[in-house]
Amino acid sequence: MVMDRHEHQQLNEAQDSAGRAARQGTELKSEIKSLEAKLSTLATACQAMWELLRDKSSLTEEQIQSKIEQLSGQMGEALQCPQCGRQVSRKKNRCLFCGIEAESDRVFDV
Ligand SMILES: [Zn+2]
């Protein structure tokens, strides 16, 4: 098959695009592995804290589970702006109306 100049250009562009997609795929796999490693570390830390709370405090597993369920239900809730009282996204942490930073009431907010 004989390709003309335009077809050669299209083929090169398609090959470049495929190369970029392959590199992005490799980068994303690397990021996923890194996140999986962090998740594994956090899961281990949570398990350790869970067992310490259960074994070394007066809290029962039911009380710990109940608290987790309570917090899970609140995860999507907005913060309240300390200046104007409006709702502030937990992800933004800054009031859209007055610009004040709303500090999270949680130690582990991400
Ligand atoms: Zn505000």
C-alpha cells in the first residue's frame, strides 16, 4: 500500500497519540501503586488503633463502629464559615462569599 504525505502525517500523529496514551497509562499505574501503598499503611494504622481502643480502653467494638458510622454519614456535610455562617465546601476550605478559611473540625480531613 502506498501512502501519500497526508496519510503519513496522520499515521505519525496517531502513533504520537498512542505513545502519549501509553505513557499516561504507565504514569497512572505508578500513581495507583503509590496510593495503594499509602492505603495499606493507613489501613494498618487504623487496625492498630482499633485494636488498641478495643483492648486498652473501656470502649466496646459496637461503640467504635457506631462512631465510624456517624462520621461516615457526615463526610459530605459542609463546614460553616466562622465569619458569615454560610456553608463552605470541605474540599475548598475557603468561604466563597467572604474568603475566610474555614478550619475543619477533623484531624484527618483530606
Ligand atoms: Zn464566609
